[in-house]
Amino acid sequence: MNARLVRQLVGLYPQEWRTRYGEEFYSFLETHPSNLRTVLNVIGGAMHERVLSLGRFKMDRRQNSLALMLYASLGALAAGINFYWTVDDTPLAAAMRNYLALFTSWNLVRAGSLLAFAAFATVGIPVFLTIVRTAFAAQRWDVVCRLAVPPCAALVTLAWMVAAARLSGGHWVPTPWDVTGDWTAPHDWPPLATRWALSSVTFVLMMAGTIVSAISVRQAIRRSDLSKRRRLWFAAPSMLLAGSIAVMAIGVLSWGWFVQQYAASDFHVRDGGLFSSTNFASWMASCIVFLAATLMAAKGARSALSLKTE
Amino acid sequence: MSGTRLGPGTLYGAIARLEREKLIEPLPVEERRQPYRLTAKGLRVLRAKLATLHGFARAGLRKLEAR
């Protein structure tokens, strides 16, 4: 088998597999006659190893802590956006001006989100730069491509929303929060069926983009050597992140409690979302995601704190 | 041994799995060839598998002869 074909075939295997068997497999393939059956057999073997490698190679504690912080941040971001759109431009926003407790809870969420952003940036930016620098130095384009997935996913979703808004007359943007509810849609919005269809696509793009981004960045983290990063870089921001997401969760929970006391009728009207749910249901969804994000961030902080025992 | 020639992908898939399960281990390279040998655990497992196959074959043959 010629050297170029052998190199290409060996390149199909996962990087971790190649590190262990690449050289001997290369020598072995060179002695083999080149035919379609052999090539297909090697391609099949490579695909099999790729599937197996998905769950086999464990991350170290630094990588694990970072991945958990990433999931927690994405969860908090999704829950925060949903919470914001549940309240924005509704009678609930007006109620907040009249009741201090409601306004305080809302500000608790805002303060938590600023702290969470600071924690995420403190650990995220240096680690991101380290990963990019080492990936370029080692010509690991697979890592660079994976890091490019989140901005690409965001751009695709944004491009879709802009294009759909223009196609539907330019008076309505297809978000999953402005479809139908206990209100009459403005006359210049597209018909309900169109709003449903376009918003569903946005919803699918957002969900898929978030999931694919989380998987891609996790894989980039797993493929990068972060062992030289000191414990302090992970421990302090991860605790701050866990604390601030917990503050956001408390803020959202208390906001729901107070709004039930002061503006219960507005709390239970259908809020215009894609699933025709009520403000209460949307708030509940935000609470669940915030609590899950808090648990993940706490787990990430625990993993970062245990670095001293490594 | 069985007269079947394994493809390189199948062979290295098996080698990787057997090494992962600590049933074989690599020996020093010989002129670009990488030999492997059975570990103590591999010997035990192979013996047990062969004994099972042996018992299975004997039971099968007895059934055939009884017909």
C-alpha cells in the first residue's frame, strides 16, 4: 500500500488511538496489498474506534471542572434569556415598578448575571487564549474548528432571524417568545401559522446551536493540555460562578413568589410563547434550568477545589 | 489458525480491545513488526474460552451421534 494512502487511512482514527497504535499500524498497512476490501476494512475500523472513543477517554479534573463551568454558564444564559423575555414588555414589568420586593428580586438576578459573567470571563478568556495558542502552535486544526462552532452557530441563528424578519415584512422577529398569547397580535405581523413555523425554526436552531456548541467546546477542552494552569485559576472563579448562579436562582425563585402575591392574574396569563404556555410555566422552566445550572456549577467548583489533591 | 485472514482494521480493532482488557501486551519491536503476547489473565481467559468451546463441541457431537 502506498505511503500517502496509508497516511490518510491512519489519519481517520481518533488522535488518542493514533498516539498508541499509529506507528505500528502504519508499518503494518505498508506491507499490505492495496485493494478496495482492505481500504473499506480500515475505514470501518476507524469509524468503530471513533464511536468507541466518544465515551472512553476521560478528562482530568481541570478539564472536567472547565466543562462543568461551561455547561452551567450555558444553562444560566438560556434560563436568563427565557426569564428576561417572560417579563419584558408585559404587565409584569409594570408591576415591578410598583413593588419593591419584585424589583429587588429582579435586581438580584441582574447582579448574579454580572458576577457570573465576570467569573466566566476570568477563567474563560485566559483558558480560551491558551487553547487557541497551543492549538495553532501544534497545528491542531480540529481544536480550532471546534472552538469556532459556537460563534458559527450564533451567526447562523442570527442570520436566520434577520432573513425571516425581512421575508415576513420586517415588523416581527421570529423569536420563540412572540407567537401567540392572551393578546391581539399587531396587524402588521404575519399570520399565526407563519409565526408558528418561523419561530419553531428559530427554537430548533437555538437548541441545536447550544447543544452542538457545548459538545464542541467540551471536545476542544478535552483535546487541550491545561495541566500547567494553576489551581487558583479554576478554584476561585468556579466558586464565584457557582455562587453567582445560585444568587440568580434565588432571585428568580423569590421573584416568582412575590409576583404570585402581588400580580397573580398577570402571572397566569398566556405569555405569547411558542408553546402557548403561561408566564408561570415560563418562570417555572427558568427556575428548573437555573437550579440545574447551580448544581453543575457547584460540581465544577468541587472538581476545581479537589485539584490540590492531584 | 482458523484459515481466515483478518483485515487490518478488524485485526487492530481486536488488538486494541484485547490490550484494553489486559489480555495481551506488546513485546519489543522486531524489524518494524510489533509482536504481542498473552498476559497471565489472557491465558486464563483463553483457557476458559477453549474449555467452553471444547465442551460445546463434545455435547454437539454426542447429540449428532445419538441420531
